[in-house]
Amino acid sequence: MLNIVIFGAPGSGKGTQSERIVEKFGINHISTGDVLRAEIKNETALGKTAKKYIDQGQLVPDELIIDILASVLDSLKESKGVIFDGFPRTIPQAEALKAMLNKRGQDVSVMLDLDVPEEELIVRLLKRGEESGRADDNMETIKKRLLVYNTQTSPLKDFYKKEGKYQHIKGIGTMESIFAAIVSAVEKL
Ligand code: ADP
């Protein structure tokens, strides 16, 4: 089982690289951001709650997101592994993920930290906001999301370093060169 956590700030390229990883290694992709956006689009109760947090640049509460992740993971049968994109984002989420995988006799194989300087993140997110119209890709919300990332999410680097799972990936350069760095990290496992 190949269980990859793809990690990085908003705009670091997690979604783009996840698609390529899925294609190359034949594993499943779970993006909590995509799951939440689908719930919002379908106007479910969960979507309505999540929207309030997302529009403010805040994280959706841990209990909610952990339940969602557990049910998506349960729905995957015959999987060769999973790439977790946008999860975990807090220490309690990382602990919950470990417990869920351990229960299945598995663990996180590697955490790939896509490292991109903040100036570049802002440029990318503003561009994405113009092109895709994603409501949270505006300057005010981007600033809040980066603050949330730096305070609540970034500490996960130390969590995975202690677990011996941390792998730094330089997140600037061409999409191909970044992907090549990821592939070589995964193939070394
Ligand atoms: P990005 O990486 O660009 O911030 P995502 O699509 O991963 O985009 O997430 C969008 C928003 O969805 C986040 O800002 C947050 O509000 C919410 N969200 C996604 N994943 C999580 C999570 N694991 N825990 C809490 N909130 C989440």
C-alpha cells in the first residue's frame, strides 16, 4: 500500500501534482477541498456549514472533516493506495489519519512537502481566482488562508519528521521537474 500525504500551502500545486501521481502509481486521490466544493455545489447541509468557514479562509472543524475522510476511505475497496491532498491540515487530523490507517494495518508511506515561497503562492492563487472564479482565491481570503497555514498546518512538518516520513520537495520550477522530484522520492521508498 502506497499512502502518500501531499502537503503544502494553498497554491503550492498539490492538486496538479496529485493528478500526475494518480496516473503514474495507480492509486486513489482524496482531496478534501474537492469533496467540500462538491458538497457546496449540491447545497447539502454539510456544504452549507463548510461554506461559512471556507469563505472566511478558515479551516472546517476537525470533527467534520475527519468524519468525511473516514467515510471516503471506507468507500475505497481494492485500493493500491491513496494520495491524501489537503488532509491532514492540523495535528488532530494527522493523529486521526494515523489511527485510521493503523486500524487497517497500514500507515502513511511518505509526506511530500511542496515548498513554495509566499510571494509565488499569492501570484498563483490570484491567477487561479481570475481563471476559475474560485471564491476563496481573492486577496483578502488568500492572506487569511496563508496565516492559517502558517499557524495551524505548518507544524505538521515536525509531526512527520518525528515519524520519519518527511520529504522536502522544491515546489518551484516546471511542473515536470517538480513531478520528477516526487517520482524519485516515491520510488526510493
Ligand atoms: P487550498 O490548498 O488551495 O487551500 P483546498 O481545495 O485544499 O485548497 O481547500 C479549500 C478550503 O477547504 C480550505 O481553505 C479549508 O477551508 C477547507 N478544507 C479543505 N481541507 C480541509 C481540512 N483537511 N481541514 C479543514 N478544512 C479543510
